[in-house]
Amino acid sequence: MKELKRVTGRVAVIDRADIDTDQIIPKQFLKRIERSGYGEFLFYEWMKQPDFELRRPEYQGAQILVAGRNFGCGSSREHAAWALEDYGFRVVLAPSYGDIFR
């Protein structure tokens, strides 16, 4: 993992609490062992909804994700962190996180 001192860039906001790892990256995409290539499946079911926050044009290319409390809860799935990074996020800000993000 690269040292992170400062990130400047576009911010995307998902104002939801308790976003679990299965919402971040559904289990059907966990069949490979590489740490890359998961970004296209990030929030897979939610991305199908036309009004999902990350589909907003102003959030395209965002490197910072702001979310509600308990982000990444549920089953410990390192693929969730890989998917966020592969999608282009460098920082996730939330009031609290699931154990996989510690």
C-alpha cells in the first residue's frame, strides 16, 4: 500500500449508514485471487439504479468517498477495499468502519 499524505480531488457522498461489504462488492465476484479488476463491480446492484449517488455526473472521477456510519460492516471481505481502490477511490471518510478497514 502506498503512503498517503494528501489527497485532493473530487468528493462523492453516499449518505447511508451500515453499507456492508456485500453491497460494496457482491459475493459472486469473489472468484478470482487478483487484487485488481474489481472496480467495475463496485456497488453492483446499486449501480443499476438510475438515481444511485455514484451515477451522478459530478461524482465521476471522485477520489474521496464520504459515507455514513459503520461503513464496510458485515463479513470481512478484503475484496471490498480492493474494489474501492480499483474504482478510483483513494480515501473513504466515515464516522466508523467495519473491521476490514482497520
